[in-house]
Amino acid sequence: MSQIRHHIPDDVLEAYHAGSLPHAFGVVVAAHLSLCDACRAWAESRDMMGGALLRELAGAALHEGARARILAAMDGPVPAVPRGSAVFPAPVMACLGGQPPRWRMLGGGIRQQILAADAEGSLRLLYIPPGKAVPEHGHGGLELTLVLQGSFSDNAGAFHRGDVETAHDAIDHQPVAGPGMPCICLAATDAPLRFHAFLPRLLQPLFRI
């Protein structure tokens, strides 16, 4: 845990804490918090501050029947939450429904599984064999990439388990998986990537990248 060097940007953490972050990015933040002691401590301190502020507020009367409905909801069954594994933190396992990934080949041994996609962004797992490079690309918006296994490097440095790379529309890069075990990443984007080579651009609609 202490070896994590690349963290979630402060503005993204603030949006996550405020509940305004799109789902895809929220899962990446939640997964990083489960791995990073420093960012988790930040989040817990904000929760404590929020609780202290709530205690200072005056109480409000409940509408008729509201108390009974709240208590009834609390007595209902609690849905099972998948536990994390050696590779996939609990927020990722929840997206996987507690099952192993169902990889789809992208070419060159690289695989993906799309976990979620809506108008605000997409969330995917990527599997990159050791030494393999993702096609060089830029970004049309924000991308957060969390390393879950292995490592990758690009012009911004080296990223290992728990590290997050933040990319935006001013960044072009070509991540290369490190030696040893395959690199598995969790990536959230809010716009399509901008590939430089013709073939990735041609296949982009098919692979929904």
C-alpha cells in the first residue's frame, strides 16, 4: 500500500465525496481508496467533518409515516456484496457480479471487458500481456486508469498496483505493460480515445473504446 505514488486528483476526490462523480469514475475512485491508505484516510476525514456538521444542524420533522417506512426499509434483506479478490477490489467485483472477467480479444493478446457504459462515461477492464503496448492515442476528455495487477509505463512514468494515471485532452501516450505478470487495469473515460494509427481507428466503433 505504501508504495502507491500516483493518486486520484484532488478535484476528482472532491466530486466523489460530494456524490457528483459519474459512475464509471466513481468505481475507479472507490477501488483506489480500497488500496491506498493515504487517500482512504483523506476520505474518512471528510466523512468525519460531514458528520460533525450534521450534528450542528437543527432537526427537521418527518412527514407522516416516514419513520415507519424508514424502519421497514432497514428491516429488509441486505443485498450480498461481493468480496474483493487478490486482483480485483470489492468495487470491481461488484461490477463483475462476483464472477471472473469475461475477456474479449482486441488484438495482440490485449483483452477487455466493458463493465459499464452510459452517456457520462464508460468503465472497462484491460488485460495487457507483458511487454505489449497499447496503440498510441490521445484523449477527447478525462481518463482515469488504475493498475490492479502488474505494471505499465509511458511518458508520464511507471505505474504499479494501486497507482492511477490521469490523462486528459492535452496528453498523448502509448502505455507499455511491464515485465513479469500481465498488466490488468481498470479504466474510466468520458469520451472516445483518439488513436493515431489507421487500424485502431477503423476498429474503434467495434471495440467501443
